[in-house]
Amino acid sequence: MIRKQLGLLLTAFMTLSAGAYPKLEISLSEGEPCPSRPGYPESRCLGIKNCSNVELYIKSGNMTLYDVLGCGIGVYMELVCCPNKLPNLQTASSTTDSSPAGVGPMVPESEPKHKRKPEREPYRHVVSLQYLNALTFDSYVMRCTGVLLKENFALTSAACAGSFIADPNHVRLGLSEPFKDVLEIDNITYHNNDLVLLHMSHGYSKEFIAEVCKQVDVENRLKLIAVGFSQKNEENCSWFEREVTNVTFDSCDRVSINRPVRGIDNINHFCVNPKTASPRSPPGSCVECLRGSASILYVIRPDGSDCVAGIATPTSKSCIITTHPLYYTSLLSPINSRFLNDELSGSGSRT
């Protein structure tokens, strides 16, 4: 019976393969972990015939056929992001904080997502940066993570500009397709070889501006989430989120500092530790690195709203998976907040 039902599901899924269901921005190989998506269970890229869990999610009402995420084309069949675990049959009212980061409560759905009102986009302030391809000089690549602080200002790590890599020339708003317009950068301002503020010739809508946290937000937080783009050959892949914890500042004593960042101390920086290890990726695949991607540190408040607390400190530009503590540059500190206020208010110098 299961085999027959799975065959019917496969037929239906292939019927929709013209594009009625969502797909990743990149194709994965069978067996690779799928990047985390809000509301989508932790999963791996498998052939639809090899994924009985998809049928269980659909039958339980936790997912519809329109929600199944495609991740590529195999030799004989479509590849989908197959949930690693059996569906959670609890409703939203019975879920707890033990849910994995990035996986929302599994609520039975009475209709496909594409027919319901769109939910508010998570981390909608995040941007990626565009660079001239240094190998061909006739194309562009996307690299690094940033955050929109004003309609025409985005903040990123100093490792994403300057002498270490070519300067970015455009900003692109959004975590995944459809992205917002790509806007040209016309000025770059550096701060302590730590932060970089990018000024765009045009601006985005105010609704995409991030709120910088206050101290009370950090103290009363529900959790801390690092958001960035996974990396492959110094280019962005899909976005990821990873829960981190704030630890004592001396826990970062062993962090290797390979770039001359000025003023690293417990006033201007956080020391955080990844709560769980990033998934190990096969050689040559995308890597979820917190520092190398210039990930953004978000505070999630008890009511579910968010604010931005910091950016991964560019002590190194290498992209490696680590479970060790690392620095994040605080946007709340007097020195850093004064820099941002001066520049965003227009009183700062243009350099």
C-alpha cells in the first residue's frame, strides 16, 4: 500500500515539476544536507522514490505537495529535500522551545501555501554583495552578508571590502528568490578595520530597514541567531541560520586573529558559541561558516520579533566550520553606535 501511495505521490510531484513547487537556488547532489528554511524540517536531498517521509508529512497535514522543496534532478528521478525525522503531530499550541533552530511549529494546513496570505519574510533586512568576477572580469559573483540599516545604507564586515578582497559594487536585498532590485554602491566607509558601511545611490523601502537592538533586548532575549550565506569557492550559496549562545568574553581568548582588527574588547564585542555544530558538508559543497560569511547576529525577542545586535568580527576571512567560540562586533557599544549614528545621520565624513 505504501509503495502504491508513494508511486501516486511521485506521479503528482512530477506533474508539478514545471515549477509549481519551490526549488532551491542551487542544485544539490543526492545525500547532501538541504539548507535550513523557516518552517521546513531538517532534511537531505534524496530521490522522491527514496523518501517515504514526504508522504507521511502530507498525510499528517504538516505539509502539502506544494510545500515539498525540490533540490535537483537525479539520474532517474526528481530530487527533493526529504525530512530526516518523522512528522511532528503536535499543534502550534503544544510546541516548545526544544524545536530545532530554523524549524517552526508543524501546523496542519487546510490549503496550499500559495493560496494563503504570504507570511512576513524572516530576516528581511539581510543583503548580499556583488563583486566583479576576478577571474573573468566579464561577470559578477555574490559574496558576503550584510544588513540594511537605512534605505540607502548597508553594513557588513571589513573582510568584505578593502585590500583583502575587491570592493563590492552593488547590494542585493533578500535571502532567496525573488530578490529585490540590485542597487549600486557609490561610497564605502571603514571603521576600525572591523565594520564597513556601504552607501547606495538609491534606496530600498523603509519596511526592510533593520532595527538595532537595545541593551534590554539582549538581556531579555529569547535566543540569539546568526544568519548568513553559506560559501563555496568564495561565493554565496543558500542562506542559513544557526543558534548561538553568549558566553564569557575570556572564552574567546584562543580565537586566532589574522587581520588587524582594532579595539577588540568586552565593550565593543560579544563572544558567542555555536549551540550546535554546523552540518558536515561533502568536499566541494557549500559551507555554513559564521565568520567567513560575515553573518549577522540577530536577537529574537520573547514576542518573536527581532533586532540586529552585531556582525561576525573579521578576525579571519577563511570559511571553516567550527564549534569554537568567535567574536561578533556589537552595534550597541558607544564607539560603534556613535560611528553608525554619525554616518546614517549624514554628519560623518565620506572616505
